Amino acid sequence: MLSGQSWNPSNHFIMSEGMAAYFKAALEDGDPMLVAAARDDIARTQGITQISGEAGLGC
């Protein structure tokens, strides 16, 4: 049974290459909604990374 939590791709980006591959795949698909969702996922990830770094919690 599912826990009710939605899958968040930003939890799975380890390196910028992963983000680039994710966005490239969205662009290749051609669906504007998918491209926008990928862009938002990447922006969210970058924001979390920056905040973590500023808080001294960065990798």
C-alpha cells in the first residue's frame, strides 16, 4: 500500500549532471507541462542546496 507521499525527483539529484539529464529528457519529450515541472524541481533542489550550505549542513 502506498504511504500517500508523492515522489519528489529533487530528492534524487546527487550531482548537477543528474539535473541536466533530467531536464534534457523533459525537453526531448516536448511536453511543456513536463518541461515546466522539471524546471521547478531543479529550482527547488538548487534552493534547498543553497540554504543547506548557508546553514552549514551542505555536503
